[in-house]
Amino acid sequence: MSEAALDPVGLWSAFKRAHEIVRTRVIADAADAAGLSEPDLTILVTLDKAGGCLRQSELAASLGWDRTRISHQLTRMSKRRLVTRERAGGVTVVLTDPGRQAITAVHPGLDAAVRRHFTDRLSAQEIETLSSVLRRL
């Protein structure tokens, strides 16, 4: 193993740099073109994967966001009719028809951008290893 690989701060810095570069490029290619912000896209993708609804607390936890951040973002998205919040023994966030249309429209471009700026640059083994590492964190 190289000396650079044993430097935890160096590894963390490389991880942060790679994350920022890939994130910026993917968002520029996919979300911006669809008129969505990165937080919009993140929430829409998460709700879509969950079948269209999640408790607000579960959504926040799955994204690693605090209650204030998720609340403000959902308020903005509700005003644009991308999601609704239903209160019944807690708050459930529901993907609306316009929200579903937005994620359906952006998905092909998002998939292509993620491939172009991320997965196409890795071997199958690297993807498998990275996926395993990220699930552990």
C-alpha cells in the first residue's frame, strides 16, 4: 500500500474533491437542464425509490439532513407542487403528479450524467468495491 493511501487526511481530501467534482458535473448536466436544484433532485429521487412517499423524519435521516433543512426544502418544493406533506400521526411527504413527471423527465439525463462522470470511469471491480465501502459508512 502506498504512503499516500495510509494518510487519512489525504484520503478524506481526495474523497471530498472527487465528490465535489462528480456532484457538480452531474447536477450541471441533469438537474440544471431540468430546472431542478440539487436538493430538489435528491428528494425526488429518494421519494421515487421509496414508492412515492416517506415519513418526513425517514426522508431526512436517509439524506443525512437536519429537520430545519428538510422542512425548508419541502416548503419550497410544495410551493412548486412537486411534493405535498400530509399530517396524520406525523408528517408524510408524498410525490405529486408534477413531481413524478419531473423525476421521470430528468431520469434519462441523470442516468447518462452519472455514467459519464462517475461509473464509466471505474472498472466493474472498482464499482463493486466502492459500493461495498460506501454501504459500510
